[in-house]
Amino acid sequence: MDRGRCRLPGWLVAGKRCFGLLPTDAWRAPCYTDTLSYSLSHSDSLATTFPEKLMRYENPLKRVQRLRQVKARPSQTSDRVPPGQFVTDRFPVLQYGIIPQIDLATWTFRVFGGVEQELALDWDTFRALPETTITRDIHCVTRWSKLDTTWSGVLWRAFLREQAIRPLPEATHVMFHCAQGYTTNVALDILDDDDTMFAWSYEGKPLTPEHGWPLRALVPKKYFWKSAKWIQGVEFMAADRPGFWEENGYHMAGDPWREERFGW
């Protein structure tokens, strides 16, 4: 791995082209330089219907490098809070790029890859899944933690059961696919727990757009970038594969108790 260059997601094509094409069921996405202007376009149901516009994004590798330089640590520690984390009552808003504009009339959630049968759900079908409310602490890789956050949605196990989703025997990981081509990887054995879900509500109210409306993942055992916002699909995989931030320097696993912030 060339650590001196921006690590582009696997679906990007580096070099002279400013676009890389995902497979036919996903986004056309930008190639980043330090501040390369690019045109954002869309292709199908995994992508949010989104007007084409010109934008300028920071090289994501630079954002990771800045976080590496943070040396401050809390003066007080707690058995409840992972090492290096600062507890806050606020709920910071962090994402790469802009907040997508999502139309529930055309929203689709896909399950594909290493499963016996692929499927697609519209919003009404997804929202009709059994709802559970849980309260968990969350921990961001940027060093903030927020305690006792309450979420409502469908538990991962209930989602698989209700939709009769049967991963193939060789499936070990999933890739969450989200609006604007964002991806992140999670191991199946991490998801197979009683506190992982697809959440549509926070603190008794629907998610706000900046926090992932209409749907986000919740994987509280991992740093919060794994709890992907604006999720629109799950790909089952026979091997681990890096998502967007993992390609750019974050850890493949992201365990806050082990301080797995960076992978290289």
C-alpha cells in the first residue's frame, strides 16, 4: 500500500479519469485529489435520486491524517468509556460530503451478494418490520462518546428472520452501501448480537437528515463510522473488504476498546 497517496475506494479509478464506475447497480463516484472539483451523478436504486451539481471535496486521507495528530486524552477515565474518548452531551454531525436528499417514494433497500436469494424492499415494507427500542453508548473515532442514546428500529436478527434472509455458508462479512456511494464493512459475527439494528428513530423521534434519515445502521460495539448513515443496501461477502474510510486509513475492525482507529 502506498501510504503517501490518497487511498481511493475500490470502486474508484485513479489517474486521469475523474470518475470510477461502480457495478451497474451502484453509484458513479468521484476521484479525489487535494480539492478536485467533480460532477456527482447517479445511476440506480442504490443511489439517492440527486440533482447533478459541481462540488469540491477535501482529500479524505488528509482528514484521517489530522486525526492521527490529535494527542489529547481525557484527564479522567471510566470503565464505561473506551480509552482516549471524551464524553459529551452533544451529538456532533460528521459526514463526508453533503447531506443527501432522499425521496421515500423511490427509496429501495437491497440485500445481495452471498445470500440464497437477493431481495429489494421499498420504504413502506421496511418500515413495517417489527420495531425494538434500545439504549446504548456510542463512540466516535474522532474521540467523542455519548452515553445512553436511545434508538428504535428493526434488530439485525429480526431483519434476517422476517425477510427469510439466509447468508451462504461462506459469507463472513457484509458491506453496508449508502447514499452517494459510501460504504463500510462489518463482520457478520459482530452483527449477530442483540444490540445491532437498522434504526429509523433517535430519542423517540424520526432521524433527522444530518443523522441519517430515513435509515442508518447501529453497531454500538464499533466506532460510530461503522453505524452508516443513509443506508440503502447490504452486500454479503465471502471475505472482508475495505469500505470508504477503511480505504483511507481507518481500521478494518474499528473496536473502540482496543483503540482500533487506524489500519495503516
